Amino acid sequence: MANLQRSDDDPKSVRTSALSSNAGDERSRPAAARVASVDALRGLTILLMVFVNDLGRAAPKWLHHIQPPNADGMTLADVVFPMFLFIVGVSIPLAFERAREEGKSIISRLFHIFTRTLSLLLMGVISNDGGADRRLGAPLWELLAYISIILAWCVVPKEHGFKRRCFWILKAVGVVGLIALTALFKSDPRPTDVLLYGRIENWTGLQTSWWGILGLIGWAYLTVALVTLVLGRRRERLVGAMWLLIIIHIALHQGGLLRKLDDKSWLAAAKPALHAAERALGEVGKYVSFADATGSLAAISMAGCVLGSILARGSDVSTHKDRITWCLTFTIALFVAGCFTDSFEGINKIAATPAWCFLSASASALIFLLLYLLMDVARLRGWAFVIRPAGANPLVAYFLHPIAIWSVTLAGFGDRVFVYKNSLDPRFVVGGSLCTALFVCLATGLLGLIGLRTKL
């Protein structure tokens, strides 16, 4: 792959080489400002997420998730979740670059990684399990929980004054609201495994289940962030890590990482320790899937991380021409990898198969390339005024859709406002859902204008 390897890991030498190379090519060098296509890709992902989640049954099948769920194939809806994973990965090297420039220590970075992961896991559990509440009822409990999440993670202005005090009050209301709602939550009795406690047969509180979409994003983020922190910015290491995550998925679906351990006499001395490690991983595996959440799904984020590494200021892939060539090569390589790994488990989102991961990552990279050509090279950005606010404030946009639905429904206007959902006309269904998605993105932008932003 062209330009796969970075020249140096030392920030000082990277800056020196960046200043000395391509001195006569400044016209084709992107500005050091934020890459517009990154926010646009995130915003487009939000738009597609709201759109496909809002669709009624009469919409074309290729817009819905593939049916049956175990079918070999993928639709537009099956690409949205991996686009989230991909953009999370793209953001990691950019965030690490900012942390280095600000002089943040490894400890502070680790603290940020773990707190962000725990936040995503908590949000995933709430969004995944909230519909089971029997005390307040699913619509009201979820509505209050999503509003509380936005308030609890809202950004408080740095400038002292009335606005800052208001946001601190809103943040406190959100935190207290989440604590109260968690305490009030009550579902039908069901069995669950509680970490460090064991099996509880009649559990009625929130439970992990499969962590939800945000939880899976949290596990993938944790995996890729820690791996990137250890490996550094060299792209060949990150590509190797991406393949290793895919191999872990394949191995675990073929009987386990240590399935043939007993056949290896030369490992006899290490067998007790390896079996102990396998049992420990098995216990942790009750709560997180090493094959999927931290395996093949994390590989999608790692692919995004590889692409994000060329956007950092110290990157040796610094001109528009080099970035376009590199991104196109990477897109094709991911597509070929998807074709080659299809023979393992086919293409399926639910099973997080390697082929689905690679093909989804390839599609995400291609969409990013098109956005980069349009917004950062041609500088045609006006059209993106709808999606960019959602990309800059994704958490608000993510929860604003269910907040709007439950608010309208509880107010008694659901049948009239969302009449398009039950229509038999595919055009009416698609048009209605597209309008809803655009409304969510525009509303997110308006909330951002008054200062309501969130940060994990």
C-alpha cells in the first residue's frame, strides 16, 4: 500500500520533515484547520441512522436491515452502524494529536479513554434496556432518560456568568435525573449475570444484555484507543493490529484461541498458565464478546484509525494528491480483503463477519474520499449546512430522534405527525423519514447555536 509507513514516531522530527519536504507544493497542501469532511462524514452517518431507523414497512427492502437476519448479504441499513465505528476510529489519532500538543500525560489520556468507554457503556445499557421499564412505562422512562443523558454530558461554558451557572444547573439536573431513573427502573423478573457477584434469577433492574449500539461502540473505542496508545502512529503497525483483530474473531469462531493447545508438546510447561488465562478470559467473555465487540467490530474502528492517521498534522501524507491516492488505495485494499474473507462466514451484520467488516469499512472510506474531494479539495461546503452540525454534536443528534418521537407520541399527536410510517406508498414513507432525519440534524444545529453541546 502506498505511503503505508510513517517516517518517524518522534513528534519533533515529524514536524521538521513536514517543514522541509514538499516546500514547493504548498498550494496542494491542506490547511492545518479541522478537516471538514470528518464532521461531514459523522453528520451523514447520523442522517442515515435516523433515516433508516425511522422507515416504515413499505420502504424498499434494500433500505431496511437484511432479512432474514442471518442472510448472507448487506443493505444500506447494515452499513450505518459500521460507519459509526469507522468515524470513531478516524477521530482517535486526531484526538491523540491534540492531547500531545496540550502536553497531556499518559495517565490523563488513559483516564479519558476509560471514562469515555464507561459513559458509552452506560448509555448503551440505558438505550437498549429502557423499553423494558414497567414502573413509569417505556415511552416516559426513555424520554426522561435521553433528556437526562444530554443534560448530564452537556458542555459547560468556560466564561463565568449567568449562562455558565444555568448549564451547571442543567448538568446537575441530568445527573440527578439519571440516578433517580436508574433507581426507579423496574422490569419483569429475569435472570442475569452480575459482574463479581454471579447469577441472579429474579433481577428487575437495568442489565447489560448485549450493551446496545453505543455500548458496542464503547468496547470498540476502548480496544482501538488502547492499541493505538501502545503502538503509536506508525500505520503499518495499525494495519497489522486491524488484521490481528480479524484473526481473533476467526479463531474464536473456529473453536477458540487455544483449541489445539493440547496437541503442542513443546508448550507443555506453559499449558497451566495458558489454560488459566483461557478460563479468566472466559469469565470476562460473559460480559463482552472478544470475537465481535473487541474483535471484528473493533477492526472497523481500527481501519478508521489507519485512515485518520493521514489527517494528523504530522502525517507524511500531507498533500491533497497524496491523501486522495492513499485513500483510494486503502478503499480498494479493504474491498479486496472483504472479498477474500467472504469464504469464512459470509457477509452478515449480526454475526459481525470479517467480510461484512471489511466491505463496510471500504464503503466508509469511499464515502469519506468523496466528501474530502467535495469539501476539502473543491471547498464546496455550503450544501453540508444540514449535516455538519449533527457531525459536530453527534450525541445530541443521536438521542434527539427518540426524544422527538416519544414527545410527540406522549402528547397524542403521533398518529398525525408520523402518518407516513403506516403508508403503503414507498415514496411517501421514504420522503417522510428523510424529512424527519433532516429535522433532527437541523434541530441539533439550532441547539448548538444556543450552546447545548455534549462531550464524552
